[in-house]
Amino acid sequence: MHASRAAVLAALAAVLALIAPGVAGAAPRPDLGEPLAQTHAHNDYEHERPLFDALEHGFTSVEADVWAVGDELLVAHDFWELDPDRTLRSLYLDRLRDAVRGGSGVYPGWDGQFQLLVDIKSSGSRTWALLEEQLADYADMLASYADGQVRPGAIQVVVSGNRPLDDMAEAPQRLSFYDGRSGDLGGDLPTELMPLVSENWTNVFDWNGEGAMPDEERARLHEMVAQAHDAGQRLRFWGTPDEAGDERTAVWTELRDAGVDHINTDDLAGLRDFLLG
């Protein structure tokens, strides 16, 4: 009797896993949108379904803030928001591995490289060491650096926030890369270390989308893009207007037309519709 009941329960669990994966405990996989190269999901973990919502909207770069707590990396913006169940592994690394498994990238048929931007909130050196330790379990899907060369991968992990530059620059091999700032443009940091340069929009530009962008500021924007691209680096700004309206549309238009690589937003549908429209 007990064996028969156990068999029935096992069969029921298997059926539930097929028709409703979320009921059986596994997160349902997303429907993938059309990949859009200039998209970046700022503070992606604040969405209802971290990573999955971004993938459904075709985003090719997502951002996660992390804190080192014990031997785990917890995802949250502020320390008091930490939840032991919300780890970098569970919200991002495991899900990305599931997406890549059986293929060569996150989006089937897309030849671009997906970016996971990890913003370190706790001690830089300790957190980065723990990050590298965890990334080793996912090395087969990650871009990496060793012996002076970068090996391509489906996903590139870039470290922002409290970045331990000396530790990263001196490492003979690593699975993550450095996020520079505007002052690093044209400097001595090679692309093998710094493939991305990010900056607060308001540190460089006064224009916030009202009226026409001043000619000198537009020229500065295009010069920054050209400088980054000449070095083989990508460019991203944070702190741009993100509430729906004419100002945001104006700034996004300038970023898109200048060739800025990652347009920062919390509004996934808004940026997708803008780029497709």
C-alpha cells in the first residue's frame, strides 16, 4: 500500500514538473526575446524574475549587486536587504548555465557575447576572490584570461563597484574583467583587463534631455565612444533619465545614435520598444 502510494506521488510530481515547473520547485524558463545589443538591465535583481524578465525582453547585459557573506555572494542593493536565498549562483550563474547548455550562447543563433556586470558592494579584494572561486564552477561558459590572452565565451563577467584593480591586474589568470571609468579612456589599462568603461552621466554632461543636446556635449559623447571603440572597449553610462517622457527619449536617442554599447535602464519594456521602434 505504502509503495503504491509512493509511486503515485512520484508520478504526480513528474507530471507537475512537466506542465508547471514552478510548482515542482524549479524556476520556469523564460521565452527568449529578440537579442538587442545595446540593452543593459540596471539593478536587474529588483525585477520580479531576475534575469528571466531581461531575457524575455532581449537584454544582452544585466547587473547584479553582490555582498560577500561567509562563503556566499548574496544579491541586494543594501546590506539590510540581504536574503540568504538570493545568491549570485541561484539568480544568475545557474540560470545562465541552463540557458547556455546545449548551445554556444544565451540566445540561440546570436553571435554576440552576453555580459553579467557584478557590482561589488562589500570589501573588494575579499569579494572578488570569492567571486573568482565561484565562477570556476561555470568556467566552460565564461570568457577568461590566462597567459596574456583572452579566451572567448558565451558570457563575460565584468566587475564594477569596489573593484580591486591591483588584484585583478596582477592575476595570471581570471574569469572576470574590470569595469573602468571615463578617466581610464586612453590610459594604460589594456582591453584584456578592461573591456568596459562606465561613467555617471551627470559627471560628464550637463544636458538631461531638455531641448536639444548642446553641440559641444554631443561632440564629447561621440569622442568618448570613438576613444573606447578604438581601444576595443565598450562604453556605458548610468544616471541617465529613466522615467518615461521626452527627456528620456531624447537622451536614449543620442546614446543610440552615438553607438554607446549599453543603454542603462530599469524599464525593460520601455528600452526594448524604443530600440525596436
